[in-house]
Amino acid sequence: MNKIVLTMASLRIMSGSIELIAAILMLRLATIEKALLVNATLALVGPLVLLTTTTIGLVGIAEKLSYGKLLWIIVGVCCLFIGIIKK
């Protein structure tokens, strides 16, 4: 199995596990204030996993892409982050 694909999949599995743990934690804490705190923490994890997974994938295919295509991918990722930050 390709190491890059395995790493990307592992990060996504870890991210999904964190989401499930956070949901269980919200249920156990049983207050809106604490659930919002847990949710705010998750808002940091999601984009970080997206950026890390995308970076690993781009490193894996960088030698196969032209500079133009690589630039478009970087612009797309930047647009995603601008959209996430500018709620």
C-alpha cells in the first residue's frame, strides 16, 4: 500500500475518532456552555486535518503536476481557508 495514501487515510480516521469522542463528551457534559467549548475546539481540528492531509497529498503528487496545476490547487486551498475564516 502507498505510504502517502495510508498516512492520509490514517489522519482522516483519527479526525473522525476525535469527532466521535467529542460528541460523546458533549453528551456526558450535558450543558450547552461546555458543549460549545468542545465544539469550538473541533473548529480548530477540522481545518488543521484538511490542511495536513492536502499537504501530504500534494507532496506525493508534486512531481507529476505542472507548476500551473500546482498553483491552481494552492489557490483552491487558500479559498477554502478564506471561506472558513470569514464566517
